[in-house]
Amino acid sequence: MKKQLYFMSIVAIALIVGGVFLYMNRSDVSPVACTLDAKICSDDSTVGREGPDCEFAKCPNEIDDTHRDDNNETINCVPEQRSIDACTADYTPVCATVAIQCIKAPCEPIQETFSNACNACRNSLVKSYVVGECLDDQR
């Protein structure tokens, strides 16, 4: 009788300790499995889905809205855009503000149409651009 009581006590303690251990090591985050879709970026690279919401990752040359000014018209070039090796040949024109390098005095920047934002921001003299071709009176 004492052996059975002793054995039952050990089993009860083991169950309690095991339960506490499992409770303390539980994970509140359930695992997420994303589909293996791929998004083709404008520079022909691909990105997959990631994170808990399975959203597509950002394309290497993608611009986010944090680089826009208050009126959401001018877009500033960012360092990631300057280091791109090649741009696509698509024609989605942008009007860029290009700094002029003067010898004697500071010069006002000029407006120049580039075939797309990638080509504009690869130019180290371009600081920002707006979507669309430059108007004749801006030059």
C-alpha cells in the first residue's frame, strides 16, 4: 500500500512539473506558412512573401511614401536607388531636378525629363523628381 502511494505521489509530481514546464515554454505566436508566390519587380528581380502577414517584400528599387514631401508631389532619390546597376527600359517619364556644376558662380538647377525614376536617381546630380515629363516652361 505504501509503495502504491509512493508511486502515485511521484507520478503526480512528475505530471505537475511537466505541466508547469509546458506552460512556461508555450509559444503565443502560431507559426505562419506563406505561399511560395513571387513578385517580379520593375528591375526584373523577384521577391517573395514574408512576415506574419505574408506580404510581399519590397523590391530593391521600390520607393516608399516616406520619401515624399508634404504635398505628395516631389519624390526624393534615396541611396538604394543610386546603387542600382541597371534600370529597365520601360518609359514612365519623370521630371527631375538636376543640379548644375558651375565654375564661377552657383547655378540654379534645371528640370530634365528622364525615361523613368530609376534612370533619374542613378544620376548623382539628381536630388528629386516628379512623375511625368517636364513641361517646356520648366527648362
